[in-house]
Amino acid sequence: MENPEQNSDATEELAQSYSKRARVGVNVAVLPADPGLRIRISDYHPNERDQIRRAYLQKGPHQPKDHIFPLKQFGKISRRFNPDWFEEHAGWLEYSVEKDAVFCLYCYLFKPYVGAQGGGDSFVIEGFKNWKKKEKLQKHVGGHYSVHNQARQKCEDLMKQSNFEVVENPEQSSDATEELAQSYSKRARVGVNVVDLPVDPGLRIRISDYHPNARDQIRRAYLQKGPYQPKDHIFPQKQFGKVSRRFNPAWFEEHAGWLEYSIEKEAVFCLYCYLFKPYVGAQGGGDSFIIEGFKNWKKKEKLEKHVGGHNSAHNQARQKCEDLMKQSQNIQTMINKQSDYTTG
């Protein structure tokens, strides 16, 4: 259910759900750092937005200065993003590794949709990547009353407010925990918008953090998309003693069904284990392929070791993934047969 048609009761349940989540607090630790992976501020509940805005402003714009910025062809000339521009526009300019484009932090946090004014939504949604037109960055800033500067002023005003608290790991009382559980239950009945699920495995939250009623829907969505394998990414070198190594994209072919690469963490993960593997300590690499990510490129054999034998944690997770997708196919077949019978 990607875009569930919500009736009035469901809509009210979702609103109440959001209200309870807002009182419990937002876990800002899992907010996507890469601007190309974020959802709109307007997609959060109004009670949560200022908390999320403060969290992003405290972290500052996402500026991966050590990233190897890829070249892009403009006619006969190749150009790339220049990290010196971070210094020229230090407060707001952000770079998305995911989209190879720049964004504006101020406008993401406060700018309403205003069509083509101030560059339209190019610095909020699509991202700007015309590297041969650097002057567009200054044009985006505009004059004193530009949309950008109005958004900047709102950011500054928000940070001047004294009475606020950003809850990164809220210690929830029993009442708050119960409210959150009820919130999850209502969200699960309304449906999960799988379009907004993070694609980069380094930006996902644990499956166990979703309500139990929503987990299989989320699992199916990820399995239908397949493992995240950005094959055209320029994988950075990492030093191992006197030798530099990097992730080899040919490993995607060797482990096609499960191997995922996180641009955010520069590490690999396992899709099967993310979706179904419980925490089992050091077995099968512990949580290195689920939470931290594996990045010891000089030990490629660890990938095969992670897969393990027939009854390994990885292969049990793989079997559960296959069973889940077969179940989905059987349900769809039954629905189709019922439809044929009804219309026949």
C-alpha cells in the first residue's frame, strides 16, 4: 500500500498517532544526513517540525569535503562540484552524494513551494548540479528579502528561542511508551508509505523499530526494490597499512541477491539479514552487516564467511525472505482468481 486511500476515521487515527509521537519525542539520530535522501519537512507532523529543524541546524549543512566528487560532461568539457564552494556558502550549502547535487539547508527547513522563485525547488527537492554555472549559487541567495534569506532568518530565530529540547534518545516513561505503542498500532492500520523508506542501508532504522503489523509490508517493499547497489558510484580508497584499497563493484555480481553498499557509511550490508536476522552476537559477523556495516576491503573472504553454511543465520534470513515473497505471490494469485470468477 504505497498511497493508501485513507477514510476520515483513518485520517483522524493518523493525526492522533502523530500527536502522541510528538509528545514522546523524535529520534533525531536516525534523520538522514544526505539531503538527497530526506523527505519534505511538510511530511512530518507539525508538532515535530521545529524539533527536526533544530536537529539539522545543530548538525549544520551536510558537507562531505573528503568525498571524491565525480566528473560530469558539459559539452566537450568535464566539470565537478568544487568543495571550495562550501567555504563560500558555509551556512547553507549541502552536497548529496546520493544525487551528486547541491541543496540549501535553510530552504529545506523553511521554504514553502513558490514555483520558479529563487530557483524553484531545485535547491530543495531535485538538487542543483549545473557545475558550469556557479553564479546560480549566489543567485539562489538573492537579495535581502529573497525566499532564501527569509528562510535563513527563520532558522536564526528558531535557534534563538531558549526553551526547547531535542530528544535524541528519549527515556520514555511507561505512559509514554504505551502512547508510542498505540501510535504505531494506528499507523500500521492506516498503512506505511514505502516510497519514503531510505534506500541507503546506512540510513535505515532497525526493522524491529517498526510496528509488527507494518514489518512485512516494509520487507516486501525492500525485496521488490532489491539490494541497494550504486554501481556507478566512485568508491573511495581506504588505507590499510601501506596499501590503499576500495570496494570492488564486481562483488555485487558475486553476491547479487543480498550485498548492499552504503554511500553514507562507505560500508557494505546484507539485505536478507537486515530484514529478518535477530541479534545473535558474533555469529555470522554479529551485526556488522546490519548496523555498523563491513568495510575491511582487504578481507573479501569475510563476505563468503558471512553467508556461511546451509543453516547459517544469513541463509535462514534468506529463506524467510523467499517464503515472504512466495506468500505475497500466492495471495495475489488468489485475488486474481477471485476477480476472474466474479467478472466471469
